[in-house]
Amino acid sequence: MEKIDEIVTYMVENCLQYFQNGYSGKDIAILCSTVKKKDKYRHVLQPQMENEMKNFKLDADFTTADDVLGYGIVLDSIRHFSGLERSIVFGINPVPTQEEISNNLWHPELIYNFICCMEERKVRKS
């Protein structure tokens, strides 16, 4: 759980910096490799984000890719976010399951800032 806490702290601190520089939740997406991972991270991320943001009188609302036009930070899986865009995208273990998802996610016009957070690294044997 230590690595998850480290990643969450990193994301909260960076989101706070973006908010202080004029960005809002509608500019940010946090994407996980699977829905299961998204649920796991929401459980840790949401309380920490809410706690930190209230110190600065900022809202820390979360939404899903289904409500991408809303004002909250999108927290969802890469698959659900595929084809959508936000200015700032955090990727947690961004290992897409389909080549087309990978092509959509990495298209240069779709994102301006992509921050990759690796919970673990798997080494593939040839």
C-alpha cells in the first residue's frame, strides 16, 4: 500500500499546484489501467484530495469519463476515457489492453501534459 500512498500524494500535490496556477477540475484526468484499479485509487485518493483542497478552499470533485464535460476531475479507466481529452492527464500504470486505446491516448493533440505514475513495473521475459 506504500507505493499507492506515494502516488496519491504526488497526484494531490500536483493537482493543487495546477489549481493554484488557474486550472480547474475540468482540465484534469486521472486514468487507471482498469476499472478495478480506478476503484482502488478512488478509495485512497478522494479523501486525501478533499482534505488537502479544503485547506485552500478548493473543490475536489471527481467524475467519470461519462461526464467528461462536467467540472470535476475525471477519474476513470483508460478504456472509458479513450477518444476524450483533458489538458492534464495522470496515468497510473497506463498499460492499455488494446492497441487502438494506446493510439488514441498518445495522440499529441489530445493532451498537453501527461504524468505517468507507475505502481509497479513488470519485466517481460523474451
